[in-house]
Amino acid sequence: GQGLGRLTHRSYAESHYLLTAGAGAGLAAAFNAPLAGVIFCLEELTKNFSAFVLMGAISAAVTATTVTQYFFGMQPVFHMGVVPIIDTGHMYFLLILLGAFVGLLGLAFNPMLTRSQDFYKKVPARWRPVVPLFCAGVLGFVLPQVLGGGSRLVDSLVVTDYTLAFLVLLLAAKFLFTMVCFGSGVPGGIFLPMLVLGSVGGAVFAKVAIFFQWMPELFAVNCIVFGMAAYFSAVVKSPITGSVLIMEMTGSFEHMLALIIVSMTAYLVSDLTGGAPVYDMLLARSLAVRKKIASRIRHRRILLELSVGVKSALDGKTPADALWPSGCVLVNVRRGPHELAPRDDLVLQAGDALFVLTDADDTAALQALAAEHPDQ
């Protein structure tokens, strides 16, 4: 998306929309999940609702999924078989326990990722790929299940009756191998490994729950599926994306309520313990590395679209009273179907769409200014 923007000489704002749409299209194509790709753009990348982002993301995600389905078919990424419908009324407490358990497992992901990257700073750049390569060679002989992305491991959890001790071993080995691989800087990712770790964590929980007779063995596959959404929600802190993604990846659309219960519980565990979204954390580290050249970067002016949140710092304020970052200009206000002139006496309301001309560096400050604060 960014490359297309540069090739066609688009403005910074238009290139940003193309980049966002491209990210959603990539997720949709890789996991055969167009709806999750669209929601990911809104929930994780822009963190606010925008008609421009929505239309661009929908167009790109649907087109990308259509192309991949033409070549590879409509089969889901994971082959879970029949996932029985769970009675959320009778198993509500168990779903919360599952979400809390997997959410706690996710707390170790970000700190270990940071330590892995710090460790590789001490290793000469040309030797960094050797470390995961050597580990993969050893694991290929002793524990081949943890190699690769992990989709085959998830499928095997459904049909193979692993012992609790072996599941714990798989969880620890896959976690450490993911850290070793990603920290080295070799091209790869953490998206699918996160889901795999969640599925193994769900399988561990299922083993314990069945042993104590908290649930029938029939629902073990549910714990595997729900564990993926919970781990994703705890690490990325995007519970809606996680819930929809797992539904599309497994081809099972009858567990929305249970998925949201588990995902929101894992999200709350992460949020209450101070967990940060993994991609925000990685971005902050990347920017910190480049801070020495930040003064030489020319400031770019963009037209930013914001939505005024309930009881935010802008709700009930006039443009003259709002504490805008230096150099910001409020260009237009959209309220429902109406376009309002941004006069100094106009009282802003929750739900208003604001169009602000600003430096790109002030994007985060403006989003915080318009963010919803229902407890104030």
C-alpha cells in the first residue's frame, strides 16, 4: 500500500489510507478472513472509525480474499472439524476462567520479545540468523511440532490426545522458539505464532478442566479455538478483531458470544496488569532507535479525521477553548449528514467528525484529545 502511494505520487494522507488498506488486505489474504482484515484496520491501526479507512479497507480486503480464494479455494486455515455449540449460560464461569488463564499466559509475550531483541543487539548482525537456524535444526530432531508457523500443530491438537506434560512442553518450546526467531530480525512474524500459543494454552486448560470434571471432553476443541482469540486479545489488545478472525479462520460462526466473553476477559486481564499492545510496543522501540535522526526529519502536514469521544477533552468544548497542539487548524466539522463551519463559538459534541490540518507527529496527541473518557 505504501509502495503504491509512492509510485502514484499520492499525498501523505492518501498514502496512509493506502498503507492501512494494504495491511487489512494482507491479513485477509493470508488467513482467508476479509471481515477480520477490515476490523483490524479500524480497531488496531487507526483506532477510530473513519469512512475513508472503512471503504478502502473493505475494497482491499474483499478483493484480496477473492483473488486468494480463486487460487487456493475457500477452505479455512485451521481444520477443526465440528466445533460443538457451547451453552454460555451454564459454562459462563468456565469461559471467564479460560480467558483469565490465557490472558495471564499472554502477559509474558511482550517482555520476552523485548528481552530477545535486546539479546541480539550483543550478537554481530551476520551471525544473528545462525541462532534460530541452529535451534530449528535441533528441534527438528527432538520436537518438530513447534517448527513452522504452527497451523499443523493446531490441527493436531484436535485429533491427537496429548498428555498434559507434553502440552506444557509444546507451549514452552513454541514460546521460546518464537522469541528466538523474531528477535533475530530475520523476516518473519508473530501473528500466527500468537494464535498457535493461544491454542496450546487452551488445550492445557481443557486438560485440567476435564481432569477436574468441570466440563465434558467434548468441549476440548472449544477451548482450543477460544484460546486463540484470548491470546490474540491479550497480546494485541484487539478483542473484536481476535473474535472475528478466529471465527473466519475456523469456519465456525456459531460461537460469537462465547468468543467475545473469553476475548474480553483476556483483554481485561492484560489491561488491568498494565500490558501494552504488542505492535504499539514494537513501534515505540523502533522510533526510540531512530530518535537521534528525528531532528532531521522534515515535518509533514496531514489532514487528520477524528471522532469526538463521549466525555472526551473536546466534548462540550468550543474550538477556541480546546487545547490543540501547536500549529493545528480545524478545517471542518461533520455532524451526521451536515457540514458545520468550525467557528469559535461552535460547541463540539460526541460523535462529531473533525478534520484537522496538523503535523504528522501530532497525530497521537490529537487522538488522545478526542478519545472517549466515560468515567470522567
